[in-house]
Amino acid sequence: IVAIKVLDSENRGYLSDWAAGVEKVVELFDQGEIRVDAINMSLVSDDTFTGVCDTFLSSLSAACAAAKVRGIAVFAASGNDGSTTQMPSPACYSATVSVGSVLDTAPDQISSFTSRNALTDLLAPGEYITATGRTGTTSTFHGTSQACPHAVAAALILRQVDPLLSPTRI
């Protein structure tokens, strides 16, 4: 696990930092310093789109595409606005796998807050998820940011079985 901090303590950040974070992962991969199989981006922009948004913040889109070309699967949270037509970047990039949320007790029920449209690739448990919090205690949250790491974990298991599995196949 490689952690690249791109958000501040308020969970806000600059899109250029997001691009730099993905570029750093690609750089580490290219240098052979680390094997990277997947990137989790449990973050969303404030801008939403009805279709593919590859031209929005082209540096982040290009970084995600560069990762995918190298065999790194890039996962992005689909957003929590509950829209059935709009999706934020980076989930709307053609190089990312967009992940929405389902109830972990009823996997066939999409969480009402999940932003989704025809670009939604996967659904994973996103409510209610209990995990270790910052202070070492547990915290319970819901959202597509909780669903996205579940999808990444499944991808990593698939990669363990077949290391040559492409991001598209995943």
C-alpha cells in the first residue's frame, strides 16, 4: 500500500494535486520501485457530467490513462449526490472504474445517495461501513468513498490469482 496525500484535513484538495498524486504512482511504477496493481480514488470533484469527461482537467485524465496503459486499474468513487444522470470526475473518465454504493446487508439495493449513470461500472458495499478511525477507535460511515476501496480489494484479489489481468478485464 502506497499512500499519497492529496486532500487536506477538511477532505478538500486541488485537482492539480490529484493529478500529481496519480503521476507519482505512475513514476514509482515506471522506476520499478514498487509493483502497483490498483489506485483507489475515494474523492470527487465538484463538477459533474452526463457522459465521459476526459477533457475536464486533462492532466488528471491523462494521468489516469497513463496508469491504465501500464496495467494499473484506477478506481474512483461515483459521488454521493444521488443523481441518476450526473457523475463527478474522476469517476467519469474513460480510464477509471467508477464505483457506486450498495447496502452491505442487501447487495441488490443501490444506496440512495449514489450518483450513477450509464458510466457506473461497479457497485460495492458503502453503507454502513465500520473501520478504524484516526484515533485508533472505530468509526462508521457511508458513501461511495467507502465502496471504492472494497472494489479495489476485489481487484487486488483477482490480480493475485492472475497477475496479468488487465484493468479492462478486472
